[in-house]
Amino acid sequence: MSASVCSRRRNAIAVETFLPDNRREFEIRRYPSYVYALVPLLALVLQAWLPRLLGRFAYMDLPLLVTIYFALNRRSPIHGTLLGAVLGMAQDGLTQGAIGIHGIANTVCGFLSAVIGLRVVVDNNIIRLLLNFVLTLLSGAIMFFVIHMLLGLDWRSNWLDEVFRAAGNAGIGAVVFPLLDRTQIRD
């Protein structure tokens, strides 16, 4: 065999590990109803409380993480969109900013998470880490666009803070997502 054929086979094997190939990897994950109620509520409470303790070093967006987690695992774009909208609007209600900004950003990220969950096996922690990082950056870009471009308000953040927030979300997600995986209802 030539080197190019071997290289193509290795690349094909690497890509196949991320695509769902059987029914077990493609199934919708289910959780007890108390998990659906308590985890978002806890995320909202911690999101409102921790920045008061940590100040400007609170590099996290817990409602966005909950949206990403449940959208990835439920694999339903409608569910991810609605969850993102509800959690984002609730998060906006707890802040001093304009109502709807986090709602828009979380809605888009919830939808994209569910679509990605349909196409890619999301059990791999590295994929989850990268998705949390990228979707947090996307959320920051959407919030910048809405606040600065559409509303014409002053944006009081720099992109280095957004990169730190994305890294913080990715780190928190790497710890919390496996813990939430343990609450799944197994068949």
C-alpha cells in the first residue's frame, strides 16, 4: 500500500470515532425531572451570587453551560432553543443590563449545541471542552453585536476577558458535565 492510502485510512478512522455509528450513541439521554428543575435553578442562583464574592474574576456563565449540556445530550434543537431562551431571559432578569441580551445569545448557543449533538458523539471530554470554549466565545460575540451594534450602547469588556471567560467555562464544564452524566436515567 502507498503512504497516501494508509494516511487516508488513519484519517477515516479518526473521523469515524466522532460520528455516531450505532443506536446507543445516537439516543436521547433522559434525566429525572428534579435534575431538569434543580440544575438550571442552581446555575441561576450561583450566577447571581458568585460574582459578588469573586468580583471581576468570576469568569463563568453557568446558565450557558447548563444550556449547552442539556442541548448536547437531548439532541433536540427545539429543546435547546427553548432552554437557552428561558435561562437567558432569567439571567437577564438578575443583571442590571438590558433584558434579552443573554436570552438571544443562549438561544443561538442552545440551538447550535443541539445540532452539533445530532451530528457528533459528544461523550468525549475533549470535544465538550472545545465546544464549551467556542460556544462561550460565540455567546460573547453575539452579546457584543447586540449591545454595541444594534443597541448602540457602550461595551465595557475586552476580548481578553472573553477568552478568560471561555476558558473558565470550558474548565467548569470539564468538571461538571461528567457529574451531570451520572444523573442520567439508564435503560
